[in-house]
Amino acid sequence: MLEINVLGPMEATGAGRCIAPTAAKPRQVLALLALRAGEVVSVSTLVEEIWGEKPPRSALTTLQTYILQLRRLIGRVVLSGSAKDVLLTRYNGYLFAPEAVMVDAQLYDGLVDEANQASENGDHVEAYRVARQALDLWSGDALIDVLRGVHLSIEATRLEQSRLGLLETRIAAELHLGRHHMLLGELAVLVARNPMHENFCAKLMIALYRSGQRWRALEVYQRVRSELADELGLEPSARLQQLQHAILSADPALDFVAPNALFTQPT
């Protein structure tokens, strides 16, 4: 089985050997086919990814050459069958056989669904555990060393937005489990990097409040309010304003309530 990683620098290995091409355009083809493993990627999609709206006359022939190069690399590590059993040709397109490849992004997407379901079910220990497992798959920005056309850019944006959403899920679970003290540093960094991200700001405010730093929680609110006003001419959302009022009034609803079960951090 091939293992292809795109959640960071792209890696493609089989039988312990690297098979990732070094040339930019074949890497694009490999990355897009990997991200859509099990799904036919049309020739027109691949051509648009590589050359945009103005492909050369030789685009189809060149694309076939890239597919041949990938199959040659795959053939070096296939233990049974042939490279054509791994990278399949279908009418007007190509696909990786789903049973022949393991792609970190697809594993990640499955874990995201599990973590979100656990969160919706109120199982905060499981939500934390699965979210942490999914986030540990990342080793840098998605497709960081792959040239991106329109389709890979969309995929990279989707993955990065999903990563932020999963961070919210994991942090929310930890707040439910009383880990507000341990979240302060991470949340401060996230807010510094995303100063208008209201959900991260809200979680930092809650963590600070529960850590006995109410004045700092209110400072966070004022900073995000200034950022929104200066950059977009907007006021904070009603939810964030309600949180500020709750902090000002020391609303008991903000206090941490210990769960019934003890929380043990997964290793």
C-alpha cells in the first residue's frame, strides 16, 4: 500500500521507499489524485490544475507523460500486480484505487467527523482524544511544498479551515474538562495570529476568567472590538457581547463545573 501525506510537506512512500516526484507538475498531479483517492479526477480537471485556463496544445500528451512517470515510480514499490492496478485509468480520467493508498487527509477527514460527533453527544473526553489524534497528523501547512493551481488551492483552503474548526472543537472539549489554565498560552497565540476570530477570542476570555484574570478577559474583548471596528467597521457579534456582559457581572454560568468522570489526557 502507498502512503501519501499532504498535511505538511508532501510525502509518498511504498515499501519504505520514497516515490514522490521532484518536478513541480507531476507533484501537482500526485497531490490532486491523492486528495481525491477513490474518485475519478477528469483529464480536464488535471489540465486546469496544471496550466489554468490557457493550456498548451501539448497539454494532453504532457499529462499522459506525467501519469506514466507516476506509474513508473509506483511500479518500483508495488509488491503484487502492477502500477496500473494502483493508479487506474477510467473514461476521461484517472484515480487511485482506494484500497491501494492511504492518504493522511482522508484519515484526517474521518477523524474530524468522529470528533465533531463526540462533541455533539457531549462526550468531551472522546472529542478531545479524537481531535488531538487528527491534529497530530499535521506537520505544517497543507501542501506547503506543492505548486498549487485552482483545485489544489481550494483543497488547501478547505483543509486549513477544517484545521481551525477542529482546534475549536478540541479547545472547547478541554474547557469542558477544566483545562483552562493549560490552554492560556495556546489560546493567546491563536488570538494573536487570528485577531478577528471571535470564537478563539471567546475561548481565551473564558479561560482567563476561570483562571482568575477577569480584567485580562475584558482586555481581550476590547482588542477584538477595536480590530473589528478598524478593519471592517463592525461591532463584535451579539454572542461575544453577551460573554463580555457575563464576565462583567461574574455570571455563575461561566464557572467551571467538574464533569462526573475524571479526565485523563490520552498519550
